[in-house]
Amino acid sequence: MKQQFFRLIILFFLGGLAMTVQAGSLKPGACLSYETNGNKAIFNCENNIQVEVEDMGSGILKIWYDTNGFSRNNESFAVIKKGDPSARLNVLEQPGSYEIYTGELIVRIEKSPFQIRVFDKYQKLLMEDFQDRGFEADSTKMSSYKTLKPGEHIYGLGEKNGPLDRVGSRFKMWNSDKPCYSANEDPLYKSIPFFMSSSGYGIFFDNTYKTEYNFGEESDNYYSFSAPGGEMEYYFIYGPTYPQIINRYMDLTGQPIMPPAWALGFAQCRGMLTNEQLTRDIAKGYRDRQIPCDMIYQDIGWTEYLQDFEWRDGNYDNPVKMLADLETEGFKVIVSQDPVISQANKRQWQEADSLGYFATDVRTGKTYDMPWPWGGNCGVVDFTNPKVADWWGDYQQKVLDDGVRGFWTDMGEPAWSNEESLDRLNMKHHLGMHDEIHNVYGLTWDKVVTEQFEKHNPNTRIFQMTRAAFAGMQRYTFGWSGDSGNGNDVTNGWKQMEAQLPIALSAGMCGIPFWTTDISGYCGDITDYDAMSELYVRWLQFGAFNPLSRIHHEGNNAVEPWLFGEEAERIAKKTIELKYRLFPYIYTYAREAHDTGMPLMRALVLEYPDDSEAANLDSEFMFGEELLVAPVLEEGAAFKKVYLPEGDWLDFNNPQNTFTGNQWIDYPVELETIPMFVKEGAIIPQMPVMQFIGQRVDYPLLISVFPAGINKKASFNVYEDDGETNNYKSDVFVKRKIQCLTKRTGLEIICKEAVSNGFAAQNRNLVYQVHMAKKPASVLLSGKQLKTFKLKKDENILPDTIEKAEWSWDEIAGNCFIRIPANFADQKIVIEN
């Protein structure tokens, strides 16, 4: 339904036409007839309203209300899945209803008044229109109302403030530049109109306008979603589990791309990090102190003009040499992009203006004059114009050829286009007016950046991190949560940091598995580093479990770890090293995110949906399936209140401490403590601490084994690929399957490789760290008893070389260490009681 649909509604009202609807609204009324066409059924209703139900396969239904032959202004920006038109949708007509059977679902449609109900194949009601309000429209908006069941929970909408469970809240989609946003502010930078219900389904509302969501705020009986323009077209996505819903949402909108392996290390930035000497000094600071780091960002001022991709004169003596030197030290440099051309950049501005590459002002037909917070007034590059792509790609390739390794696309809302900026609605893009394009503007930009990167740099994995986005962003880019922190008092940013955790978890549920906060908070001047040190440490401890950990702050506020005092530096180094040690575990779950859409940081409800305590728990998270992390978010904390779900849990920091699940505990903490727990029956692969990812390719694996109960198995498939190319999309990788079976007589451990498409797997020495209650009687490798060795105090448990298989017992920690050379890695180990 285009804008003319709403003009039609207004004419209906002005003309005083008699309609069998409630006063002030238009509804389908009664269904008069139906017709089928392949995998679609079209129901013809009163008031010239038609309803199309399309079986997309895989438990997904498209439901579309229209009065104009089911045409859109634009094809969907987010949906890539196509239904099978050769399939046949069968409709069974009953006296008062129609029924559609899809295999997984039953759709029952009441004839009068028109109402849609969706059941699973066992006749369990999943979703239903609320009374006759499945569709209604007036002169301002169109809406769909659904029944809200007692006790129903709703999650989603991406990066949104507030509790994880959205019931009782209202939200709006309008990508907004909100520096120093409060813990309750809405809208923020991204628009992801996808949510999930505890009743076993999700809904993706495929509308790019300023949509609104009311999840039971005005009534306990229903929730609604609405839009002032565009189409009432939404997708019902069956699960019934949350992981299944997320996976099918990925099927609908695209699989997440994997970042380069090095992007899962740590990154350093600041607002005024825009010159060569400072960049070199920061790199030297990290390497001199042996604090791991992989990336250094350059913020907006790295270039003289927006956005000519030319290094700023006077700031960089020899940027090509700088990039090459940093690369030899293991640093990748990422530079910012803005989606505009400054008018002061006369040559490029005139070029783009003459080619028609800017959004225009509908009042004048000329380039829209956009105020911009950096570099003066600008032209807004119209990335919806297909001719822009190659032009922009050639420009951005200049710095990639210099040695830059990726981009962060900033200010793509576009900035200074919040709700109050009504003049922006006069912008006309190639594909439509700004009210339609605003929320997808950043997505169209990120699409161009990635597709042009891949065109110029074939089979190279892109790194691109974005602030403003729409559903489907995962096909092109990664995310960060924008300008968080307390701008008035930087040391009082505890609430802002705390609010980042549910934002991260909600983002992960909705197709943003690779994400980061700005560690330290972006906002506020730091005048007292000692006063800031506790908050800095706690933010970094949380940020270490963000897949794309980036330390960043505004202006020239330096936030390198060594600036906050010796204790903070020591803790920061230890925390960063923990992330690097966990890289094999993290990278394995990065692959799972690509395959399934499941995030690395997981709300507990994703793993424990039947646990009532997990339903709205946003102060902790699962990191993958095996680890539970509960970062300390409170100033001066002596304890962290942690909920442990079902099962038995071990303290990752001290595995001799065990806890029974289904309970809250008060976990004592010091400043250096990150409360972490591991499931009994888990295997956690780790590697030696390196100064950057890939510093050593033949590193040994540390396999921490937390055995399961008697007759049960612990297992983990360690994933590896080349870390740089897109060959992973063709399943070129290796997985090492590690399994530990617990018997009454002891343990059996097996490591086997499953190679896909001929990936050349690196031979690795293995060190098993098996957590046990008592010293083994013996350890056998392929039936032969191994000799013991004495583990010396402070000895590296992951030595550079392992010449023979042997084992040792650590009485204090309760660890059995078994060293296995690479050539024996696939042989069975037996640990006898």
C-alpha cells in the first residue's frame, strides 16, 4: 500500500461512505471470497481490502493487507528469501472459516469479521488477531493488533533500551543520533522491526517508515504494531524455540557475515585519534607493555574533507609507511566513513552534484543542503541510486590500497535527522522520499561499502562496523551501540554502562551477533583518571565479552589502559589476555553465529526458556552455551548477585568451587573479579596469550575439561578456518571434535578432526586440563601408560614445544594436565580412577 492508500482512506471518511467498521477506522469487515495462486491465497474482503497469505516455506508465512494489487514502492530492503511459486497452497472452506495447512502450521481464518489465527500442527494456538483488529487504518496510520496472552513474554527490536521483556513498553523506529543517551531513551540508532514471543513465534514487520510498537502498554489484552505509510506486510516466523525463530529470521533476511579473525581481538580508539604520531605512540604503548591489541581506529578527522578518503595534510607524514609498519607489529588500522560530501570539498562536491549523486530537496529540485556536525554543510550521498556504488567504491578503495584494513560507517542515521528535524522530510532519494528511506539509509550505505569492498578485493573478508542500520544489516556489517556514557559527569556513568548489557542481548537476538559497546563510554571529559578507574575497569570487563571489543571515548580523552593507574592497568591487561586465551572458543561461536544467527552473548532465556527467573534477566548472560558471565556493574560492589540456572556449575576462576543451579547466589568480588561460571559437562578450548590474533599460527590448544556425570559426555567442536578469506562461505574449514566420556572407572577422551572441503588443518600440540576431585591412578594413551612430569611453580602450562606425551597432577587446583604432541593428538586417552 503506497501513500495513495491513505489518501483513499481520507476520501472514504470525507465522503461519509457507509462502512461496517467502528467509527474512525477502516477494517476488512467480512471476507467475501478467496482465490489461490501457487503458494499464495488471496482473501477478498469488504472495503476493497485484500489479504494475501503466502507460505514461504520453513514455517514462515507472509501476510499482506492491501487495496492496490499488492504492489510496493520498493522491493523489500531486508528480505532475501523467496517463496516457491510452484508449490500449491490448499485452502479448505468451512461454513464460517477457511483453513490452510502448511505441514508445520494451521492457519484458520474467520470469515466475519475477518480474523487470522495461527496454530501449530498439534492445534496449539500460537498467534491470533485481537478480535477484528488484525488490520485497521485511519487517516494517520495503519495497525495490526494481536492478542496478548496472560504471562506472554516478547523480546526483540534490536538495540533498544529497557528490560529484555518488552511487555508493558512502547517503542518507535526512527534511526536517531542520540549522543549520551539515557538508560530509557527511544528511539536510538538502529531499526530492527523483528520480535519474538514466548508463544513460539516471531514477527518481522517489513515496513521502513516510522513504525511504532505497543506491547501491552495500553491494555493487557493486546499488543500492536503500526506505521504511517508503506505496506502492512509482515512475516509470521514459527519456531517454536527461540533459536529456531532466530535461525528462520536469518533465513528470511540473510546469514551474518563472519568478521576477520583479528577483529575478535581488542581495538583502541578515541575521537581525536587522527594523526600518525599518536597512532604510532599508542601502538608502541601496547607492545611495550605486552597488552594484546589488534586494531587501532582513526576517527573522522583523519581526512581533510568529508568524504574524499585523502589523508589529512600535516597529520600524516607517510601514511602508507605507517600502515605497513603497524601491520608488521600486528596492528590493523580502521578508518571512519561519513555518508556525505562537504561543500568545502569543492571538487568532489561539484562532481557528485553534477552526476546527481546527492539526495535532493523536493522543494527546489537541487541538492539538499544538509547541516553536519563535522566539516560544515554537506550533500547527502544517495546510496539508493545504483550509479553511486562504483563511484563510492573507487574512492574508498584508495585507502584500502594504502593498507587500511576496514571501515566504521559513522553518522549513517543520517546524523542530525532525528524526529524533531522535520525539514529532512523534504529530502528526496532515488528510491523515495526520506520518510520511507530514512531507516534504511544506513543499510543502503553499508551494502555499497561491502559490495564494493568485495568487488575490489575479491575473496577478502571485510571488516565494517556501523552505527545506523535496518534489518538485514548482518549480511554486510557489524554493530556498535553508539555514543553511550554520561556526558555531564563521566565518572557517574554506571547506569549508562548497566543499560548497555540488555541492549547487547537484545541486539544479539535480532541479527547483530557481532557487536560492541564503546568501552569507557563515549561521552564526558575525563579530568580525574583515578576517579574514573573503577568504572573503566568494570566497563572493560564487560567489554571483553563483546565480540568486537573496542575502547573508545570522545574528543582527545585518552582511554588507553595504562592511564588509569597501576592497578587498573594490571587488571585491564589480565582481562584482555583472558579474551585472547578464549579465542578458539570465541571463534567457534563466531562460526555458529554465521550458520544459525545465534549470538555469542546470549540472554539466559535463549538457553533456558522454561526458567521463569531467566524470562527478564538482563544482568548476566551466557557466552556461548558453556560459560555464564555476570559482569559487575555496580560501583563499590563487594558481591555480585548471580542467578545460576538448572544443572551444576563450577567457578571458572576457581573450579574447585561448585554450585547447584536453580538458585541465586551472592558471589564475592574484588575489583579484578569477573564472575564466570562453567557448566558441568563442558569443554572450553583456549590458546596461549598472543599480542595479536595470528601472531603464531601453530599455537597449541589448551583443552579445559569439566567432566559430565557418570555415563554422560562432554564435547566441543573447535572450529578453524583461514580467518581472512570468504572461503568459509563455501564451508572450507576444519573442526576438531573433542569428547570426554565419564565412566565409573574414569574418563575417556577422544580428539578427532572432521575436515571439510580440504582445508589444510594446522597440526597442534594439545594440553588437556581435566578438572578432577582426586589424582588419577594412571593415564593411558592408546592403551599405553604415560609417565608423569612435575609441573613447576609458574611454569607455562602451554609450552612452545611438546616432545612426548606425559601427565602431571596439580593437587591444589585439582587439575590433571596431559600433554600430547601433535602427531598423537587423535589417539584415545584413558584416565583411570
